[in-house]
Amino acid sequence: FKETILKNVLACKMFTLNYPLLIDHIMREARLYLRFVQRLQEKGFIDIEREALEQEAFWNRIMAEHSKFIRGLLDPTEEALLNRANAFANEFDELTLEARAAMDRTIPFNEVTRDSLRATRGIRDFKAQATEGLLDCNILSIIIPLLGDHTLREANHYLRLLKQFSRR
């Protein structure tokens, strides 16, 4: 269903107020969940380090996209928040590349996890403050507070994963 929507949006056969990247973002999250369920059913071998790096590449990309969506939904007068969101987008784009490079063993696994953990703590704090600001009506934007809460919960989920990965 979502693939049909995305194809129609890209072919200008359908209009939506959602970015095409957001539709793709949602589809990738659904595919990840499906992959987890299938792996549980198969009970096959899992390379823990590779799985952790794949997760880091996936979630770093998600965090970058969250930053880009936030940036695109803020009022243009919110320059400080726009700049912070943009900085997080750039940082997580770099971390996505680092995680992919670590899969090829060009960057140490622990280094990527450490960098991702530090950046994710930062974006989690940013999202928490932004969500509070949205709820208190202190931020000019077209972001609904529920979206802020959603992105905050995903940052907290990713932090839990990173803490598990860093113990290995």
C-alpha cells in the first residue's frame, strides 16, 4: 500500500502533504520490523557485530531524516532550531556512512558505536526540549506534538540499542 502511494506521488498521480522521503522512511521502518519477525521465525545464525552495524546504519539514517523533517517543519523564523536540526542532520548522515564503512572493517566497530551514542544522546535531548517547546506553544512550527513525541521515543529506543551494542 505504502509503495503504491510513493509511486503515485513520485509520478505526480497523487498529492500529499507528506514528503516522499517520509513515506520511504515509514516503509523502511516497516521492512525492518518484518525482517526481525522473519528472523525470529527462521531461528537462524545471526552475526551479532554485523547486525549491530546494520542497525546503527539504519537508525543513524532515521535520526538524520528526523532532523531533516524537523528542519522542514519549523517556521523560518526559528533560526537557532533550524541550525541545530541541520547540524544533527549532517552529523547523522556522516555517522550513517561511518557505520557502513565499519561493515567493511575500515572503521572500528566500537568507534562508530561510541560516536553514535554521543550523537544520539544529543539529538534525544534536542527532541525532548523541542517536544516540550511544542507542547508549551513556545516554538513556531507546523509540527504536531505527537510527531515530536514519536521521534523522541525512537531516539530513546536507539539509545537502548546502542547501550547494548557498546557492551559487546
